[in-house]
Amino acid sequence: MTKKYRLPAEWEPQSRVQLTFPHADSDWAPYLEQVIPCFVEIIEVISRFQKVLIVCDDVARVRRLLKGIPEEQLLLVEIPSNDTWARDHAGITVLDANDQPMIWDFVFNGWGLKFPADQDNQITSRLQKRGVFGACPVTPGGIVLEGGGIESDGQDTLLTTTACMLSPNRNPHLDRSAIEQILRDRFGMPRILWLEHGHLAGDDTDSHIDTLARFCDPETIAYVQCTDPDDEHYEDLAAMELELQAWRTSEGKPYKLIPLPWPESC
């Protein structure tokens, strides 16, 4: 059966990187003096290699902050937002059988109703109405799903976590089997690998896969490893590591696993 769509891996070519800029009415309000220079630096570095789409509350203000960056590398669009996590509230681009892009606009509900998301949930549709995506179609995804909750190898395998995708505050009407079928239909990935373990203290996402394990290529996964038995994360991340070791590629080979160093306390 021919796949209708394919979710590209993150190392594949992109037309732009999308960001949402912090402002005084976002969660960054107490830290704007620290976070805005960080965002400016991120945008400056990205702009050396590709164009950047920036959703912001005040185009004139943000353009002044980015005055050293060539204007042709930037597209600023004034749209209200609650927060800055574009990876989770932005549309997700897939390629059809002819390698033409299509954007899924999934529901974003503030990571399971933890935070206000009424504005963030409308960003993709508002960008479409402004003509930002040109002729690229935008289609409702039909379920609550964040970009950080899935990870693609660009071929046939999607990674996710049970804690996030089966969260009762996201899609309580769907069981695991139904969610798997939706993921296969939307992203064209016949293999769905689920992590049952793994969390980071203070994480509001319910264990997004992008905080735990990421593809480096279709045969290699980088992951968070904790080697301190006294650390609160040790037991759960050790169990996650065993899961990763048991996973196999579509060709039946163990994945090459790259543990990431655990940060030391300040």
C-alpha cells in the first residue's frame, strides 16, 4: 500500500524555521531581559543558514531587536500568542506521495490543559489566512498533539511516549490502538515505538519524546542517561534505557545508542 504522507526527519531540507517571540504577556514576562537576547542570538544563528518565520506581538519592536540580520532572511508576522513553544503549537509539515508539502494543524491545549493556549492554538490557522504558507494546504489534525511529542526517522518509524500520548487531558476518548492508527494515517509511519518510562523533574509536557530520545539518523538514537543512583531520575531513566536497548530497526538490528551526559547540579 502506498503511503499517503511521510513525516520528514528533522535533518531533511527545510524552507524556514518557525519561532514565536517572547513578550510581556507571555510566561517569560519576569525574565524578558535575559530571554530576549537569547532569542535574538538563536535567530541570528539560524538566519546564517536558512530563513526564519517569527510570530510576534509587535513587528516593529522585534524588527528593531533584529536589525543586524538581513531582512530577506526574516518573515515577521504579528499574531497574538500565549507563550513561545512553536515546536509544540506550530503546524507539522508532511510530504505527500509527490513530495509536495501539506501542513497538519493539530489541536494545542497547553500540554494537557496546564496553561492557557487559546491564542497559540490559532497561530497556524491565522498564518494560513495571512497567506504565509502560499498554496500549501493546511488541514486540521483532528486530535490534540504537540510536535515535541513525536519523533520521526523520515522512513518508517515514529517514536513517542505513553505518558504524553495517552494523557487523559489530551485525547481521553481515544485508546492506544486508535491513537496509533491516527499517527500512521497522518504521518505515514507503519512502525510506532512507545517509551513506557522516562521523565524529567519539572517537565510540563508529560514526557515529550524530544526531552528523552531523538533520532540522529535512522539507525542511531541519542538519549538522556542518568548514572547517579542517588538522583531522583535514575530508576526511571535506567528502565527507559533498557527499553531503548530492546528496540530494533525495521531491519531487525539494534539501534546505535548515544547516551547524553547528565548535567551536574550548580
